[in-house]
Amino acid sequence: MDALLDLLRGTVTSPWAYLLIFGLTAVDAFFPAVPGEAAVITAAVLSASAGHPSLTLVIISAALGALVGDHISYAIGQGGGARRLARLPDGSRRRTSSDWARRAVDRRGGMILTTSRYVPGGRTAVTLTMGAVRYPRRSFLLYDSIAAITWALYCGLLGYFGGLAFERDPVRGVLAGVGLSVVVTFGLEGIRWLRRRAHRRAAARR
């Protein structure tokens, strides 16, 4: 345990820690298998229990990484997705679905983007779709900035206040931070699954 704690302390006291957080959150935005959220929460736990890294810089790094990653995902959708949608035949099911997605994004794009940032996997699907349907880039930047900043604050403060409870035992604090990120992730996925199930049941009764 002491060796692990020394390794963690050596990592988080290095300026490279912020670059690592930036990179993980950026890649996580378009490749959800990367543990970006867990990295932010864990860094915030260490900030509370060991004093390093700086919580403010952790939040800033996470917000910037999320913002950059979301724009990469948007660009991917804009490049490949838009061309595929344009080739879909009129009247096809996929064309109908894409037209519905475009209308939904036009009407409630800001709300969809800001809320999807808290759903692993869901945020990638939304940013790809927004790029594919050519959602205005200025509006995307505005709402995505709000989403990235609030998400980074949420993860940072969640880890920080959780870490205060383990100030004298940083290793347990880190494990608690990772556990919190897992619980939050599966909790959000569970809520989404229950909502989809309720919608399917409601549609079946009609």
C-alpha cells in the first residue's frame, strides 16, 4: 500500500498529471472506453486527501479536455456521417430516423447536449449526431462549453468532498473515488435503461 501511495503521490505532483487528465477526458469524449470520468474523480480525491494536484487545475484540465474531445466527435460526425445521411434514399426508415434526429436537435439541441454529457456513451452518440446533421457550430460551442464546465465541476467536487472523508487514508480515498465513478456511471445507465423500457411498454399499449 505504501508503494502504491508513493507512486500516486509522485504522479499527481507532476505537471504532467494535468496533461494526462486533459488527454483522458478528450479521448473519452469520442472513445467512451477510456476512463476519463474516473481519472477526474480520482485526482480530486487525492487533492482533498494529499493536497495535490490542484483541484482548480484538475477541473480546468477536465473541462478543456471534454470540450476538445466533443469537438473531435462533432467533426467525425460532420465528415463521415453527413455524407452517409445525404445518400440515404427518401422514404427509407434510416432517412426518416435521421430527419427526426435533425428536427429534435434543432428544437432541443442545447438541452440534449448538456444533459448527454453526464451519460457515458450517450454523449458520444449525441455529438456525432450533431455533427452529422450539421448542427450550427457556434451553438454547439456555446452549449458544449456549458456542458463541459458543469461536468468537470461535478466530477471534481464529487471526488473532492468524497476525499475529505479519507484525508488520513488516501489509498482508500482513491478506491472510493473510483467506486463513486462506477456507481454514478451504472446508475445513469440504469436510469436510461428503465426509461427506454417504460417507453417501449407505453408504445406497446397503444
